[in-house]
Amino acid sequence: MPTPRHTFGRLCVAVTAALPVLLAAPAGAAPQQPPPSAAIGGERLGLPGVQVAPMAGAPSLPAGLTGQSWIVSDATSGEVLAASNPHRRLPPASTLKILFADTVLPKFDRNTVHRVADEEIQGIGPGSSLVGIKENLDYRVEDLWRGVFLSSGNDAVHVLAHMNGGVRQTVTEMQARADALQAWDTKVISPDGYDMDGQVSSAYDLSLFARAGLRNADFRMYCATRDAMFPGAIDKNTGQRGSFGIANTDRLLGKYPGLIGVKNGTTTNAGSTFVGAAQRGGRTLLVTVMHPISYQKVYDETAALLDWGFAAADKVQPVGRLVDEIPPAAAEPTGQAGGADGTPVPPPHPPAAAAAPAPPAAAAPAPPAAAGHDGLAIGGWSSVVLVGVALGYAAVVLLRRRSAD
């Protein structure tokens, strides 16, 4: 029969073996926290005011810029040529539809036909922009996306969100997509960008969304479409379904040379916001401007910054970069759409892995461990305390028995 001393010895051995496991085990309940957004893309992008590093012969930035936040970047390399408060968190208005498209567009074939139920076009915010979708009628997915990109239709967004499992599910997926793109300034509450308390993004994040979106040929096609015919109601007399014309609300499309498009937005809280992409001489630039002093200024300042970017591209040092997407743990759909004949269309720039490496100062840091992950979380410390109590109790019992012998 084992003696008390042997029993105590065995207990010590068991606890000693268990301690490394307890100490190493992460606290499963502790949530992963994103890094400070100011660190994403490089230190200079977290500094206030205008950031630019001109070399000899570089043109001056446009005078009189009023946007509270703006950024000029190269869509291929990700280099940021200049920026002003790019991580400032502001209401994004309908430019958040870029993230919606990044998230949902790859999921449905453009030729899929969907019959709209009445509940799918309910609960849309008052004063929302609408393309004019009617319940109990069939729409092709490509028509719905034209409604999103051209008319900025919140009704089209809600129908596609219901096709995707509902508004709440879509918002959850949009937030996950933003996190995967390292867009830590973005908080998604509505899929359409309608003003909601706490819903914010930044010029930096919107540029990340646009860069990702332009890799999808359908995204690029929709945002570059100037006008289209949209399915209308059924004529009661003839039984034939009519159609009506819709036009892109992007005022630079068709006016600025080489403009690919992307997305504009205007709400009471956001003011005017615009993300524009243009191609010239084999170079694709992205400009995002948020909340200038007037509606027209968002287009004027975007055009001026694009002009500056094309003139200054080889005459400035980058002040940061657009970071790449966090690689998925497993293979996922690429979102690369086919052309009209079904042949895959190449993206507008090479994959992230082929882009030129970023300078060390601009590299995005790995997200820090959540609180408690660098030591023991509450559960881990509780286990250690319980083990200590057990050891102490066993020691007291052993000593009492030895004293009684």
C-alpha cells in the first residue's frame, strides 16, 4: 500500500507534467484583436496631415484640396504616392457597396434568374437611392448588379443580400472580408452604406476594397458601365414586360480620360465620397476622396489627384503601401469571372505575390496576440491557482500524517 510520501510524490509528478500544457494553452474565449490601423501600410500613413516624398522634378500636389481624407495609390504595386489622413474613420456612404460586391459578387452566376419576394425589398432606409425593383418579378443577377453599380440601388443590394442568406449574414461576411483585407478601420452595419451609427471606413480601406474588386472582371465591367436598360413592370394590357434606362451616377465616367470607374456615394453624414480608378500608359491608379466641402468637389479633387499621380508616379518615393490580403487557411473561390464567352479574363494587374516587395518600413505588422495570449488568460491562471491549492492541501495532509506517526 502506498505511503503518504509516495502519494504526495505521485501528485507532484502529475502536476509537473500538466503545468506546461496549462501554461501553453491559449484562452479560447479571448477574441483576436486587430492591430492599430495607423500601423497598416506604413508609419507615415498614421501621421496627421499630408504625406508625400517628392524627388527632383516632382510636381506639386493640387492646391485647395478640401477632402478630410484622401489617398493616391498604384493599383498594381500597392505603393501609396501621397495621402492625407488616410486612416481617418468616416461614414463611407455608398462606397461601402464596393466591399459588398467584393463579398457577394463571386457567389452567383450573372445569368441566374431570381424572383423577388416582397420581404426582400422591405426595411430599406428612408431616402435611399433605388433602381426600381418590384416584388414577384424575375431579375437576372447581372441586372441586379447593374442596379447596384449604376443606380447605387439599395433595393438591389437588399435583394442580393437575401439571396446570400439575409442582411445580417451578409453584414457578417462583409466584416470578415474587410478583416481578411486588413481593412481595420472599417465597421460594417448595413450592406448598402446607408447611414448607421458606428458604421465607418477610411480612404485607405476603401482603396483596399477597390483594388481587390478590380481583380474581378465582372466587377470591373459593372463599374465601367455608363448606361443600361433595366427590367420594368409587366404591361397589364399586353402582358409584355417593359424596361427603362439607367445611367451611372459617377460623374467622371466617360469624362476623365482612362477612367475605369469604381463607386461614388453621398449621404447626410458622409457628405460626398468617391473611389476612382484610371488607367494610363499601362499604369492603374486609385484615388479615394472622403468628405470634401461640396458634392462637386469630390469629383474635381479626384480628377486633380489622378492627374498629379500620373505625372508624379516616377518622381516620388512611396510613403506607404496598400497591404495584401491575408492568405486564406484553405483554398477559396477566386472570384475571377469569365468574359462574355466564358473565357477567363485576366485581372488588371498581377497577383499580389507577383507585385514588387514593399520597403521594410511599409510592411504591415502581424496582428498582435489578443489580451492574455502572451501569458495566461483568466482560464489558464485559474487552473494554475487550483493546482497550487491542491498541492498546498496535499502538503498539509502529509505533514499532519507524518506528525501523527
